[in-house]
Amino acid sequence: MKTKSDNITTKLEITVQKTIEAIARIQRFIIKYGSDLNNEQIERILKSLDELQEKVCSLDKKRYK
């Protein structure tokens, strides 16, 4: 019988995998259409990526405290 903790762990693993796949789709988009983007679009993407990186890095720092 699955416990609630097992269920959450499974859901988290699925979400992590889907997140990695979404990042790969973003990467393919940038490779394919990056040269067609204007400066404002590039800046918006960079800002969003910077915010994401800050959040991930803060999680990593918490792990090592």
C-alpha cells in the first residue's frame, strides 16, 4: 500500500521530469528562433531565466546549510 509520502515523492518526480522536458523545449526554441528575436524579446527571456536561476540557486544554498 502506498503511503502519502510515496505518493508525493512520485508526483514530485513526475513534475521534475516534466520541468526538465520543458527546459529542453525552451532550449530548442532558442536554438531555432533565437536569431529572429528582437532585443526586447531577448531581454524578457533573459530576465525570466535569471529569476528562475536565482530561485534554483537559493534552493541549492538551503540544501547545504
